[in-house]
Amino acid sequence: MKEMLIILFSAILVDNFVLSKFIGICPFLGVSKNLKTAMGMSMAVIFVLVLATAITWPIYQFFLFPLNLDYLQIIIFILVIAALVQIIETFLKKSIPVLYRALGIYLPLITTNCAVLAVTLLNIEYDYTFLQSIIYALGVGCGFMLALFLFAGVRSKVDHADVPEFFKGLPITLVSASLVSLSFFGFKGLIERLFS
């Protein structure tokens, strides 16, 4: 249980994909303008991460690795992720069209979001069990959600701030993102102390 908590909280706080590893920045910058779209995108990413992990881990462990086809893992994993994103896109289009329109181009971009592919590949590299892989994917997804929520709050303040003309738009957004990411580096020692 302790090991699972370490994996979960490390993925959320210490190794936050967006704020510590700088993976998955495109939707982070694009969808963090308001809390509603940040919530919808986060839920979609968590769903894709967990389901992609639940599908790709057994594919690798029971087919690709035993048959010495592990060189195909990236292609197979991308196909699985693309199929999952299509399912989510179809579901949102029919059931929650407002959220579907709000997410816009960023929803199909989950397919090429390097965070989703990175999680599936890192689960294999870290030699996680199935349950550890699911916990790690859930932690990365929750970390993504935390980063989006925090940054949505920061952006709402920055958008109304008096910023020099040359900083308006993307420059002040990137500066704000870097300041938010600095705060996450303090969690490394905290997690190690809590679970040691």
C-alpha cells in the first residue's frame, strides 16, 4: 500500500508531467483559460491515460514481449490511444456538445499528447506491475488536472493584470507557467519524508 501511495503522489506532485517534466504542454497552455474546459480536458486525459495503460500493459506483457515484437510498441500504443480518443470524442459530441465545442482542436490532440504515450512507455521502462501501472497513470492524470486547475486560476488573474505590451499573450503565459512549475520542485523532499 505504501508503495502505491508513493507512486501516486510522486506522479501527482514530484514528477508532475506538465510542471516538472514539461510533457503535455500544448493542452496545458491551450485549455487552461477557464475552469470548465480545464475540467473537461482533465477528465478526458485521465480516462485516456488509465484506459490506455489498462490496454497497452497486457498487450506488451503477453504479446509483444514474449514474441520479441517489442519494437512495435510505439506504433501499437499510438493506435490504441487514437482509438480511445475517437471513442471519447464521439461520446462528448453526442452527449456533451458544449464541452466538445469548448475543447475544440485540443480534444483530438490527446492522441498526439506525448504525456499519454509517455505513461504507457514509462510503465514498461519502470517495470511496473499492472496495478502499479494503473496507479501511475491515474497519478499522472490527476497531476495533469492539478496543473490545469492551478494554471486556470493563475491565467484568470494574469489576463486582468496590467502587463507590459511586449509580455501580453503567450510570453506572460509562459513566464506564469514557469513560476507555477517552480513551486512543484519543493514537493520532492516532502514526499520522501512522508513515506520514508
